[in-house]
Amino acid sequence: MGTAASITPIGEIYFKEETYKVNDCEVGKITKHLYDELVGIQFGKIPDRFNWMYKVH
């Protein structure tokens, strides 16, 4: 199984020579929820409500 889709938390953003921490470099509730939903669909543990999965023969 493979996918081009992934959910990755952001720990820091570097912009104009400044570094900004995001959520103290911790995984947040929304990121965790989105990750759990996507992985659940990918592994068939929750329904694919969006018809993202295609069986390849």
C-alpha cells in the first residue's frame, strides 16, 4: 500500500531570519485527529467517506 498523502506536524517555522515555534514543537489535537483519520482510511479501519481509495490489480 502506498500513498502520496500524509499528515506531518510542524515544529518550527523559519521566516526572515526568525524562528517561530509552533505549539512548543508538540503534536496538536487537530494534527493528531487528521493523522488518525487518514491512517484509519488507508488501513481500512474506518470507512472511506470520500472515495479516496482505489484498488489496483
